[in-house]
Amino acid sequence: MRNGTSLLLLAALALAGATCLTAPGYAAAAPAALEPTDSGAPSAIVMFPVSSKPSPVGAGMKPVVFNHLIHEKKIEPCETCHHTGDPVSCSSCHTVEGKAEGKFVTLERAMHATNIAKRAKGITPSSCVSCHERQTKERRECAGCHSIVTPQRKEDWCATCHNVTPSMTAQQMRMGAADKLPFHQKDALATETVLARKPVQLLTPLQAPYKVTIDALADQYEPSTFTHRRHIDSLMERIKDDKLAQAFHNKPETLCATCHHRSPLSATPPKCGSCHAKDTNAENSGRPNLKAAYHLQCMGCHQGMQVARPRNTDCTTCHKARP
């Protein structure tokens, strides 16, 4: 009986403790929240394909969870995105079909257009894609790769932004597309999506060859020794804290795809000579020969990153002349 009494007493104490902790004045643990913005705007929002129709054509992609906090820290002024000067949601003017308030510019075009004509007066609006492309062309740490390679807009590329949490229900999708989903539900979906996202662990420089000897064309010059690991290390160091790169470099081998640009992503891609022949092929004139491929890649990257040395005419810096 003594043991039974002790167990009953412990159970009673545990129950009393649980009751005490959940009583008024002892709130339950609050759900995880995002860092607040300086402007008071939501830290993240779900952008639904708002439409006046129940099943609109062109709304097949998942909604976008837009991290307002990160963008607010990077972009000034707010009118860069809210180009009318009124900080309302994009779908207030731009819907799947387009409407008069947005001059019938559809939501898809407002988010993806790259050929936006400069306004004679006022602020020229930016789409998500046009802003990102401008960043990759203007910033040195990005321009080396993006000046010579354009990312292929496939499903993985789209899913970087169209990434709402899988816990979103079909009913929430319908209500969101009708612009009737309560704010607290949209906020919960956005918060869950952002907190669940983890940065991709890219390949480390140590996983790449230390040096690569390029000798397929050695004739007038000695073979060229390419400091492969040093180049990879330099690129990774420049973008390690970049949120845009972290978002779109969504595979461990993404960085490799700049030079190895037509082969499947791999830590051991095929050699350049497997696609580029030494002599120009008249039947495939759009593909440069091996010599041109090497020089277009190396010089194009250096030019994009504004690397002053070696000069394009300084051949012997990369491959010494043979006696």
C-alpha cells in the first residue's frame, strides 16, 4: 500500500503542476515567430493567384511565400515594388486575369516580366524576376557566372519561390485564390514555410580537384594549369552570406553548372572536350570549338567580375609559350 500511495501522490502532484502551468497567468509556449519588420509590415506573406473565377487558367503553380523581412532590409525605397506609392498587396491591382486597377497587367506578368519599359514619369516598376536579374548582372560576386550563363527556367527554378508549406489545405488554396482566406491563416502558412526552409549545403572546395591540367590543345603553348579549388573557394567565399544565392543555389552542385553548363548537375562532370570538338563542326555551327569554349568561359567570367588580370591579350599568364 505504501508504494501505491506514493504513486498516487506523485500523480496528483504532476496533475496539479500541469493545471497550474496552464492556468491563467501561465501561458502555453508561444508558436515560433519571425523577426518583425521595421515598417510594421508582415515579415512574410503568402501571395495567392487571386482571381474572380473559381478555377482560373494560369493558376496551377503553388502560391508564393514572399519573405518581406529580407527584401525590406535589402531594397529601398518601398516604391521599388509598391510602385504606385500605396503599400497594398500586389493582387489588389494584379490578378490572374488582370483588371482595370492594374491596367490589365496580369499577376504573372507583374511578377515575371523582364522587358519593362522605362516610365517617362514616376517610378518604373520592377518584377521579382527583373529585380533578381539586375542584381545578378550588376554585382561582381554574381556577374562572373551570370554574365555567361542564363539559368534554365525549369520546375526547380520555379519551386524556389512557389514554395508554400505542404500543410496548406485545398480549402485554404481556394479561399486564398478568392482573396477570402483570413489573415491569421495566411500568416501561419507564411511563418511555417519560412521557418522550415534550410539552406542547401553546397559542395565544399575540398571536394573539387585541387588543380586541373588543360592539355587538349597544347601546341604553340604549354598546357594550362587551372587552379580549380582556388576559383571555387573564391566564388563560395563571396556569396556565402548572400540570401539571393542561398535561395536559388538549391542543389549542392549548382555552382559547378556555370562552367559545366550543359551537363547534368554532378560533382564529377564530363570534360569540356566531350561536347566541344577541337575543330568547328559545320553541322553544328552554334557550338563553339574547344579553344573558343575555354576562352569564352574564362574571359567572360573575368570580365563580368571585373578581374583586371590577366589581360585577354596576355596569353602566357595562363599557358607558357613553348621554346
